[in-house]
Amino acid sequence: MRVKVVKTRYWRPGEDYLKLISASTQRFLRDGDVLVVSEKALSIAERNIIDEDKVRAGLLARILVILCMRFLWGRFLGRVCHFRDKTIARLRNYPLEEGAAHKQAVLRYAGFMQALKYGSEGGIDLSNLPLFYACLPLKNPREEAERIRREIEEKTKKKITVIISDTDSTFSYRSFHFTSRPNPMRGIKSFGGAFSFIFGRALKLRQRATPLAVVGSEISVEEALNLAEIAHHARGYGVGRTVWDMRRRFGVEFPRVTWEMLEKVDHSPIVLIRRLG
């Protein structure tokens, strides 16, 4: 396969992403190409974000920070899941106020089983966003993928496949694929919240990025997983894999990252994959 990472400016809320995707890819496209688009970039452009600074944390959210994040993940589950020492140290020092607001948002939008997870709970993510904003998962990723496919084919007359993917892990045991992340593509099971993640990591099962929707051609779940993983490695993590990494890159505390800082960095929400031979 040939892989091309398409770099663009940062997609702010309200971005005309259909026009941007078409304009940035049409000169490269051929019939049969696969376009893998980041769910987070689409969700931000769709204004599918919340301001956690306005979330009032309850008692349960604070208990989740102290008992679940700092103790269970920081002292036990992090080791079970083979996390790096740096990640475990961060979990042991998980911030109480900001962390509780985040957990409260997760409880509201994704539920208790997702709130038990250590990060990206229910597909809700804080990285590559400014201030206290968090990105919610797309409500209908297949519909979004179809809109992109139609826009590209109308502009270029090329027959392509569009995949929307997320970096959250799908685990595989032979032909059985499962994820803790809600709403994956058909053929990937979603169940158990944090427990399916712990199970997959503890057993060191094969781990790949999660395809949420595939339109334009019929491909197997295995191929979709491989394409999503190829795109994930090619794309990278933008300004950082986590809010800690983002903070370190810009040299500021977590809530002081701004839209303008993010716009100074190249972003790669689109990956073009071409099958050769």
C-alpha cells in the first residue's frame, strides 16, 4: 500500500470540512483509493464539543477521581494493563477539580461503566483541544462518512472508500473483535466499558485503532482495522497523545492552551491509502 498523510490547518468548530477535505485531496485521488478521516477532527468541526469548565462535579465524580483513577488505575490496574511508568505516575497525580468535572461529563454523556475507564471514556477526549473543552463522539459516523464520499465523488468523479476512525483500541482474538468504545463499525463488538479494555490489555491481545464507519465499498472488518491502524500510525497524535503531552509541548498548564496555539501546529486529520498491485 501507498500512504499519504494530508496535512491541513487546525479544524475549528464550524469548519466547512467537506470543502476542505475535497480541496486538499482531489489532486491526489484515484479510483479505488481509501480516505481515512479522524473522528475527532470531524466532531470538533461539527461543534460536537462541551466546555467542562461549566460542569459542576458531584460526589460520585470526585470518588471516581480519588478511588478509581488515583488508586485503582494508579496503583493496580495500570500495572495489569502494562502501562508505562510515566503514565502510572500521571494517574496517581490525576487532578481532582478538573478531573472530577471531566468524570461528571462522562457520567452524563457516556454512563458509569465508561467513567471507570482511565481515559477517552466513551470516546470523549480532551487532547488537541484548548481550554476546558472536550470532544464528544460523532452521533452517526456512517452518515458523516457518506456525506464525505458524496462530496468527493461529485467533485472528482472518483470512486473511493471513506473510513472514519478513532484512536481508541479495538482488541482482536482470532476473528473476534471487541472494543470499549461505543458505536464501532458493524462486526466489532462494543461492551463492558472499562472492563473490556482491561481484559484486552491484560492479555496483550492484538490492539488496533477503531474504524467507526466504512462507506463506498464492502471490506472486511479485518481489513478495516488494518487500514485504521495504518492511518493512525501515519497521522500521529497532533500536538500530543494526552493533555499532559499537549501541555508539555506548549509549556503551559492544561487550561491555558488556546485555539491560536493549536493553529500554529500542522494537523493531519486525513490519510489517503492506495492499494498497489
